[in-house]
Amino acid sequence: MAEAGRTIALVPVRGGSKGLPGKNIRPLAGVPLYARAVAQGLRVVGHCVVSTNIAQLIDGPVPEGCVMLRRPDELCGDDVPMDAVINDVIEQLKLEDSTKIVLLQATSPLRTDADVAAVLALHDGGAHDLVMSVTGTDSGILKYGMLEGSDYIPVARPEYCFTNRQHLPRVFRPNGAVFVFSAGAFRRNDGLATQSVGATEMPAERSCDIDSLADFEAAEAQLKVEAKLINAKKAIDQTCD
């Protein structure tokens, strides 16, 4: 049971991915995908819960500050919504309403500790039930609409359908990297969906969501480039010393 006022990181790790089998435990630049998220949760928050059905994780060694929570089989299918997984964690751990949950999906390995901290800081302000990370996307979506019979129903303001693309306002989408909410807000809203949402922006280059081998390889290539830049900077600093 978590004490009142606690903050925990939650890392959902399901086996059985169809797009890239075993992706959550697949080593990315030498570190399993799920382990990157767990380590980040422990660094930023100090406590981490992993919801998983993967036997080798449940039965294997667990880092200090981390809890491996067995996910029920009925919550391990491809079509199970995240709300159901979060609710299971809240109920299994009997989390107090004041417990803050930082949802870190393993498939977003390029987010930084600063990205997580920014979402947490905005949520700490108390103005939003949910705060999430977002990234910019094509503003042309504001021209889109739905058909109801022969009626075209714009998804946004009707005038946007006839506005030059370069004059449209910026548009953002959730990138899936970070979500912060309290157990109480989740219960009150019966899930993540709420009218009270805040957001912090992440750049597109850190907003990858791994679903395929191509996504995995692109993320690994970027991590290798970043590692080279860090090593080069260290070498320069040592030379200057």
C-alpha cells in the first residue's frame, strides 16, 4: 500500500507485441527497453511500479525502489485500454487519492529526465487533473472534418477549412512519453480522459513511439549519435583542463 502524498512512476510492460515481438525487453543500445523507463522513473521519482505479464521480469531481480506487479491475463490483450491497466494498479496497490502517478511508457525511450520533470512541475501547480507531453504536428488537420450523411462537420472552427495552411495556428498531439495524474483524479474522471488537461512540449526528435523494427533501429541510431556527441564533449573538456 502506498502512503498518502506519494509519487510513483508506472511503467506498463506487456509481452506479446505483434508489431515487434519482445520489444519491451529487447536491448536498445545495450539496455532493455523497459529497463530504461524503470531507471528513469527511479531517478526522477524514486519509486517505480512495473505492470507486467512477462515471467522473466516478475521472477527476476528487481531494482531497489521498484515493484513488479503481475498483470491479470485478461488485461494483457492487444485491445485492452490503458485505463484498465492503470485502474488495476491503483486497486492492487490500494493507492490513496493523493498518490501522484507518472506514467512512463517503455516505447518512448528518447524522453529525457528533464522532459519528465517538466510535466511533473506543471502538474504540481494544481491547475490540471492531467498533464501530458506533446509534440508539434501538421496544422492541416484543422481543415479536416467528418461526414454525417452529406453534411461536412469540421473537427475545429469552420473558418479553418478555408484558411491558408501557413496562417493556421500551431497544432500539437500527445506523444505518449509522459502522463502525470493523481489516483483521485483518475477515479473521479473514471479514466485518463478529462476536460482539465495541461501539456508541455517535447521536440519531434525525442517523441518517437516504438512500434516496429524500423522505429527501434531509428531510436538506437539516434542514441548512438547522442553518445558520440557526449563523448566528444568530454574529450574536449579534458583537453581544456
